[in-house]
Amino acid sequence: MSLQLIDNNFIPVAPTDTIGRALELIQQQSCNHLPVVEGNIFKGLLSKKTILEIGDNDTIISQFNDELLPARVNGSVHFLRSIPIANLYRTDVVPVVNEAGEYQGSITHMDLINALGNFCGAGEYGALIVLEIERPKLNFSELNAIMESEGATILHYNISPIAATQIMEVTIGLDKREISTILASLNQYNYKILFTSGEELTESELSDNYNNLMNYLDI
């Protein structure tokens, strides 16, 4: 739930605070947005850009209610709902509210990155394999069978469609790191391997994987 990612140390501002106070908190908390909270009610998100454009540190924030962004997420929904909100408003802070619109706290970009890392299995011990598969050929039963035949258990899948194509990038998280036989089996089944992380890789394989990773991140 989004509520579980709240940073209780993150400080919002009130409509009665000054622009100078907002700028101080922006710098102190290394963020680009601040939640504006009146009593317990979330009023909107104030951007660093707006603060700098105003310029006058003695100006009261309430004079700029029309500039506030309605970016927020309900604390009862899954934290992944925070991601499109953050992308839509280009914010590194996502305020969390309850059904009554009361401010519960904020999710910072670092909290979100850490949660995404855990969600994707980045902190787990096992290996990762990224495959490129055409959508009609995506066969989870076959992939499960390949992994199980080599003594591995799939901990998670992540699927990323490539825009305007039938290609899917499928990331598989495993419970083991030694994957040389798994890679051999995938090659036998003509799977295109984009990236792997695991043990017992040769120097040339490590070099290839580094180059594949750079290309993968550059998409």
C-alpha cells in the first residue's frame, strides 16, 4: 500500500507560510515540490519552479493557490499507482491522502525507487535474465519448464512492451545465481537473451553483458 512508503520526516508547508520558508524546505529536503497542507487537508503541490519565479521571499503561499498541482495518491492503493502520478506531474514527491482528502504524508523519489527495486527483485540473491520475445510467442509454461528442468524457481516476471512493435522484454528473476545451463537451454529454444546477471561468467561474457545492459538502458 502507498501508506507504507510514507516518509514521516518529510515536511510540508501551510498556505500561511512564506515563499522563503518553502524555498528553505526545498533546499533542506533536496526536492522539487512541496505539499501544501491546510489543517489536515491537502491543498496541492507547490513546485520549486513557481517558488523561484515568485522571487519575493515574504510572499504568502496562499496567494498562489492557482499554481498548485493536484498530484496525490490514495494511501489505500498499491504503491505502483504513485508512478504515473510522479511521471504526469514530473514530481519527485507524491503526497498521500485518505478518502477525505486529509494529508497522510509523502512518498519521496528515493522511497519509490527502493520500493520498485524490491518489487522487481533487485535486492534478491538470485540471477536476472532479460529476454526479447515476440508477443505471440510469449509462453510462460515453456519458460517455467525450462527453469524447473535446470533446478531453478522463478521468483518474478516483469514484462515491458516495446512501443509500436510486437516485441516484449521479459525479465525473469531466479532463486539461483549459477545459470550457465539455463542460458544454454534458452539458446536451444532460440530465445534472444538481452542481459543476464549471475555467476561463472567468462570475461567475454561479462563484456557482452555490459554492452547489452548499456544498450538496454539506452532504449
